[in-house]
Amino acid sequence: MWSLFKVECVRFRTWAVIAALVHLCALGFGTRLMDLAQQTLPIHRAIGGVYALAGALLGLYQIGGYRRGSHWVTLLHRPVPPTRIALTLCGAAGVVLLVAVLLPTLLLAAWQQGTTARVVDLRHWLLPGAAWLSAMAGYLAGAFWALRGPRTALAAVALLAWLAFADATGIAMLAVELLVAAWLLALVLCAFRPDVGATPRGPWASALLALPLSAGAYLVVLLMLFGVEFLWIAQGSHPLNTAVPPPGGHTEAEKMEPRARMLRALHDARPADLERLQAAVEAGKPQRLIVRFRQLPQRNALSNLTSLQFDDPERHVRWTFSHDRMRLQGENLLNGRAVGTLGIGPQREAFPRVAVPIGHLPGLPDDDTVLLAGDTLYRYDSAYQIITRWLAVPNDETIAGVGRIGGRWVLMSDKALYFFRADPALDDAASSKLLTRIALPAAAARLSSLDMIALSDGVLVCLVDSELAHTEDGTRPALFLLRGFDDGRSAVLHSTPLSFDYPALHRYRSWWPSPALHAALGQARAVFAPTSPLSAATPAPMPMPMPMPMPMSIMAFAGCLLLASAACASYYAHRRGLAGRVRLAWIVFCGLVGLPGLAAMMLMRPRARPSF
């Protein structure tokens, strides 16, 4: 096996060196244009996709070359188990990808830390490992495709999709990549035998292939349903593109002008001072949050959800947040030299959480920048180059949005809205007095719009809870009207239920094809993922009605599909000559998983055991 390993390494050494040089040049060119280590998650996912594609091409070429004609018989005609041969080929490919992918990224990280003032944290040293694992996962997927052909390659595609949609961060993401690579390696080892197209032997080998294959079929069903929705939009009757939205629905409320929406909410609420409030809405201009976050970054995450850099144009300095130091590190944009670090206050204390620059806010000096870190807003004073605590929310809540309305600052946390008096004396953080707190009637992630109007004695807030109304979330959309007084009082003036604009078949389109896979894939996506207070699963701070139960028609439809899948599996097993435990296992599997399980069964083509 050592000779085969050396032969494979020598066979691809020229291509590995060429790929490493091209890769290093591409990284060098990219790092001259931007700081690659500080890019956001979509960019890093796109780069990881390129690595996975390169690995897949290597797997298709290497294993596909051995699968031709007599080459396969020659390869396996050795006095060693086929699994050792497969591991040798995969090990050689791992070395090739290590030279082509891992080494250039390590050199770039070393160069950036040793010769520049840019931030290189421990998490950035994990990126080369993540890149290599992505390439290895792609290689194993390509090898499996070359072995089994396109019929069952959908299983490898589903496992690669797991990498793209996983919510894990930091080292936990590396664990997910290792798990996916190990699963793909198991598929390759099970398929690496003389009769490549045969059904995997044994229940464990069959389950290793059937589960991701059914998940891939499930994803294909979702893509087909997306195509149906696209045709629905093209036809012109989709709720989002009709000339007149369905009356009384959430789409109508979402498309309304903010002033019209608030007037409608007032009309439904009919408070005692209705005329005064209507006059205030008609005379003023409803405001929205200036900045709003759906997610906040986690410490030591491999990629940034949003940029952690901001520039001080007056001094030509770029400040970048360091996860290791929990402070900001400066770089002179003119000469690239380091200009020191920034923390909280004169003592430059570390931030308690990852600090996210949210830019300049109205009412602050032009070069000042606001940073958000958990439950506190910090202000960077450009004139004195110091960061001070500015506004904060209590009770360990997490800030999700910032705005300004009239003479008040607005902070939206995961549980409430906070209104502070905007005092011109910005030098003292304590000068911003908390006026009122209004508890949110729904989870912050479910709010699609938030409009505010300033009153002489407080604020009027209109919320639309419809962000997830097109999904299987189950919570009925609603229009809320809230009022806060400067003396601290708050009240929910009215709650107007809105109707669903999408039929139930569309809202539950990710559930009824396979309830079991819907739940399993949701758990797989969240494996090793940290909990987020801004998640839609966060309970509302105010007592609200329970989510609407799933319509019986959808449950009956899903049940019929499961029964039909089990019946078709029984018929197909009879046609294939399956009997006994194998036949029963496939019927139960299709009855639990549904149509995707039936598709997996037909793609795997299980064979009957010969009788002697």
C-alpha cells in the first residue's frame, strides 16, 4: 500500500504544485484588495464552495480513471482488502489537497500576521483547516459519484449541503465538517468493491446511504416546489405581486405606507384620544429603526456575520475588532502600520462581548461611530480617540436594533423597546435618561416592520408580526399598536389579527413531503450551534395565544403520502423479490420518511438475496 500511496502522490505532484501556486497568487491578489480574514460568512462560504468543487473534480478524475474497464479489476486484484486500497487512495488525495489548499492558506495567514498590522486571531488559524476539510469533503463526494454514478450521488450532494447550511460556529463548525467527511468516507468505503453498483450489504451500510439519499430527494422536492412558486409568481396571482393584496391579510399590512398602517391600527384600536393621535400621525412622519440585526456574532466564529471594521476618515485609521484581545486594533491606511489598540474608557478595558460597529447615527458628530456589544451601545469619540459606554438595556437582554425618533433614542432588545431622552450633552453617558420600556408582544425575529411616531407625552408604535407568516411557524400574523409614556407607563392599545395570504399547502410545503426529514434536518442544521436570543424560537416576553394548530387537512395529506409511500414500497419490494426482514425494513422506512424514502429505495435498487 505504501508503493500505491507514493505512486499516487508522484502522479499528482505537478498538478498539486501548480494548483498551490495559482491558489497562493489568487489569495495574494485578493488580500491586496481586501482583508480576506475579515470577510463575511457568504464570502467565506463561496470560497469554501470553490475548494469543495476543486476536491470533487480531483475525486472524479482519480477514482473515475480507475473505474474504467480493466483498470478497476487490476486495482482490486491485490492481496489486501478493498478498504485499505480505498484508504490509500484517499490518503494520497488528502496529501495533494493539503499542498494545494492548506499550505497556501497557512502561508497567507503567517505573512499577514508577520508583516502587516491586520488582525489575525486564533480563529483565523482554523480557517486553513476548514478549507482543507471542505476540499476533502468535496473529494470524497466526487469519489463516491465516480464509484456509484449519478443515480446515488444525490446522497453526497445532501451531505455537502449540510456544510453550507449548518449554524455551528468556530471549532464546532470544524466538528461538523469532520462529521460530514467521515460520513462521506464511510460511503466511499462501502462502495469500494468489485460489484460497485450493488446494494450496500448489511443494515448499517444501507442506512448510511439511505438516510442522506432520502435527504437529497427531500431537497429536490423542495426545489420543485420552489419552481411551482416561481410559476405562480409568473402567472400573476401570487400574493406578493398581485395589484391588490388580499384584504385583511398580512401582505396588505406589509405593503401599506407607514402612516396608513398606523392610521388603520388607530381605527381598529379606537383609544379615548383618537382624534389627537390621528392628528399627530398625519402631521408627523413615522420613523423606523436605523439599524436592525437578525443575528449577532459569536466569539471565535470562523466568519463574520457582519463587518467588524470601521474607519476614522479624519486620521486615516481602520479599527478592527479582535476576538482574542476583545479590543479594537488600529491600522494606518496610509502606511499600513499599527497604531495601537482601543478598549472601553481610558483604561482600554476589554469588551464583554463581540463589538459590532453599526456606523454613524444622526445627532452624533460626523466622525463618531457607535458599536454594539450585547446589551450595551458604545460610542467612539473620534476627537479624543476613546470609547465610552453610552446606552444599555437591563436584565441581560440583547440589543437587536437602534433608532431615533424626535428627541428620543430607541433601542430594541430581544424582549422590549427602550426609549431614552436624547440629551445634547453627549459627553456624559448617564445624561441619556430612560423614559419608558415597552414589552414586545411577539418575538423580535417575527416582526416584519416597526413604525414609530413621536407624541408630546411619549411615543406611538405600530408593529406587524408577519415575518414568518409564509412558513410553517404556525403563529397567526397580527398588527399591534403600542403606546409608551415619558413617565414610564406603557400599554398595548390593540391587537388586530391578520389572515394568512398563503394557502396551508404552501405554508407547510417543507413539512408535508416528509415530517420526519423536516424535523431531522432541522436538528442537523442546529447541531453544535449556539443558542441565539434573537431566534424566532425565543418566547415572546408578553403572554400571547398559543400558535395555531396545524390544519387537519395538511396532517391528513401528509399521512396519506406516508401510507402511499409504504404501499408503493411494499409493491416495489415484491417486484424486486425482497422478502423477510429486508422487505419489512424498507416498508417501515418508507412509511416513516415518506416519498423521499421511496425515492431512495428506488435509486438504491435493493436486490433479493439468492436462495440456496
